[in-house]
Amino acid sequence: MRRHKHADVIHAWAEGYTIEKLHPLSCDPKHGFWEPLDAPMFFEDREYRVKEGQDIEIAQTYEVDNFL
């Protein structure tokens, strides 16, 4: 099983950190503004981050090869 693109951000949100989503500018999609989210959806084609200024400690994660 492959790891989700936003796994670290998802774990941070579950631990109570504020998550932001990038709203790209139409003239330059690599730039834009970051908006705080109450309930992020974590789409793989979007960019998310932990709000700047928060110290973040992510618990160690493990790859799972098989589900029974």
C-alpha cells in the first residue's frame, strides 16, 4: 500500500494542528494565498500545509504491507 501524499499533514490535523490549503493565482498557479481550513478534504491534486508558526511533532508512521 502506498503512503497518501498528505499523510504527514493529515496526522498533524488529527493531532489538533491548523491546516491551510493553497489557493493558486490564475496567472501563476505556483503562487497564491494560504487559507486556514476547519475540515480539510485532503484531495491529492491540492496543496496543504501545517499553518506556519506551529511547532509540529509527528508520531513515527509505518508502512502496512497487508491487511487481513
